[in-house]
Amino acid sequence: MSTNRPIKVGLLKQSELEEAGRIVRLAFGTFLGLPNPLDFMGDRNLMTPRWRSTHVKVIAAREGGRLIGSNVATRWGSFGFFGPLTVLPEYWDRGVAQRLLEATMTIFDRWGVRHTGLFTFPQSAKHVGLYQKFGYWPRYLTAIMTRTPEANTAPQAKPANAPALLSAFTKSQREQAIQACGKLTHKIDKGLDLAGEIRAVLAQRTGGVVLTYTRGVLDAFAVCLNGPGSEGGEKTCYVKFGAARGGAGAGERFDKLLDACEAFASSRGATVEAGVNLAREDAYRRMRSHGYRVTMQGVAMQSPHADGFNRADVYVIDDWR
Ligand SMILES: CC(C)(COP(=O)(O)OP(=O)(O)OC[C@H]1O[C@@H](n2cnc3c(N)ncnc32)[C@H](O)[C@@H]1OP(=O)(O)O)[C@@H](O)C(=O)NCCC(=O)NCCS
């Protein structure tokens, strides 16, 4: 039962993580009309791994000490995004999300990020209107795409350009590779940096970071989340972020990155799930040619109302959920 006591906003405590996860499922499951709302996202966990990451802040809304909603702010260097934003259904339309968003905007200001964004339901006037109040504008669709790679049956000789796994590197090789990833993304969009995301996967063992090289030069990398307690869960290899070096030959480097993600997914018996913004026209077309099908789509809302790294010359996989 909702009451009319004041709503307080602060950082989410560890002891509230489980309830926050339950509210995420209940809120989305209710909005989407699932027969059992708590089934939303199956065994995938969008809250715990993020809460444990240093590049993420999780904000909580409470009434009389009871958790009633939360939002997650993620920093990728000069870029920030938020979500999942959820409020207990019995508290909807009372301004709780707006309180969480005010706190989120304060965090973005403190981080000094240049560009921020979110992924939402394009058909919902409420969602689009809510985010417009905070300076966001709807731009291109983002397609969430999936492909199940063929199972790794016969053992094969390792090809010369087989993808590398960051976890197999020595400590100093890892640091070099993380720096190279930062340089690659900085060239795509000034200050874009996935170091936080990469370090979180290594520390929490919630998946793998695949890298492809040509003669020692980094061509592309992807952060793939999979396994119990991860954002992908046991059956999905969720490509949270992937990027191929831009310029001549970028499309071919992106194709090889898709192969690398698929090889990783297949080694774990998982389906690849990868999102791409439709402003990245060639990247989207290449994913379709690779056999990816769109399972759902949302709209990217951005502030300021500018391209950022949603451009035709960009070969990036992400979805900002
Ligand atoms: C989406 C959600 C977080 C909103 O939470 P909420 O606490 O109900 O939202 P608030 O009451 O703070 O804000 C609602 C705002 O939506 C906007 N809005 C609602 N209907 C609107 C319409 N028809 N046209 C334009 N704007 C509209 C308004 O700005 C309204 O605030 P206002 O009336 O004070 O101006 C909540 O409904 C939820 O948990 N949904 C399920 C999960 C989900 O969809 N999360 C977001 C994914 S991107």
C-alpha cells in the first residue's frame, strides 16, 4: 500500500539489492503485461553486477524507509547513460521517477560527462514525455538483435587471427590492452572509455572481453556478459559494448568482431544478444547479413540532441538499457 509520506532519495544499500531487483522485474513485467511479471528477464541480473562496479551509481527512492524505486547511472568516460529506471507499480504517476531523475542528473553533472542517453519504449507517450522534461530528445531506434551461433562440435585448429580473451593476458598485457581499447573508443567519440566496464567483468568474472588484432594492432573489442548472476544469465551472451576501429576497413573489422563474439558465445553454449543504434547504418546492415534478427527495439534519447557516437561511420554495439 502506498501512503503519502515524504519520499527520500539516496544511494542504494547492499541490503536493498534483492528488493531492487524484484522491483525491476515487477515494474517492467507489469508495464509489458507479462502473465507473471516477476519472470521478466529470466535469470539475468541487471542490478547486482552494476551495483558492484566503480563506474556505476545506483540511486534509490524510499518512503518511510521502504524501497519503492531505483535508477542506475553508468559512466563510460565522457558519456553517461541511465537505466533501468523503475518504480513500484502502486507508486506510479506520483513523481517518484522524477525524483530519481533529478538525483541522476546531479550525478551526471558531478561526473562532468559531455553527452548522456537512455533507451526507452518509443510507443509510450509517458516515457518519452518524462525524459523530455530532463532535456532528452528521441533520435534513432536501437535494435536489440540476437543470433544463436552453431555449436562448437569438432575441435578445430586455432586460426592465426583467432580472437584473444583479456582474461588470458598477463597483468601488464591487460593494462596495455585496456589502454588500447580507450584509444580506440576515444577516436570514435572524444573521451569515450570502457575501462570501468572492462575491469568490472574481469573482477566479477561475469563474462569475457574479446579482442581482435592485426599484426599486434587492436582492431576491435567487445565486453560479453554471460554466466550465473551476470547481465546475460546462463543462456545469453549479452554484448554490453563492442567497437571496431574506425576508418578504411572498419566494416570488415566489425565483421570479425561479430565472429569473435559468436565464437565466445558458442564456447559457452549461449545466444548472442547485441544492440545497435540504427544511425550506425552499415553496422546494422552487417549484423543483419550475419544472420542477426531484431527481437525488440527501443528509441535512443540523447542530451544534448546531437549524434554523439550514433553516426553512420561508427561500428559500435551497445543499447544503453
Ligand atoms: C516509467 C516509470 C519509471 C515512471 O515512473 P513514475 O514514478 O510513474 O513517473 P513520474 O510520476 O515521476 O512521471 C510521470 C511523467 O510522465 C510524463 N507523462 C505521463 N504521461 C504523459 C503523456 N501522455 N504525454 C507526455 N508526458 C507524459 C509527465 O511528464 C509525467 O509527469 P508530470 O505529470 O508530473 O509532468 C514507471 O512507470 C515504471 O517503473 N515503469 C515500468 C518500467 C519502465 O518502463 N521503466 C522505464 C524504462 S525506460
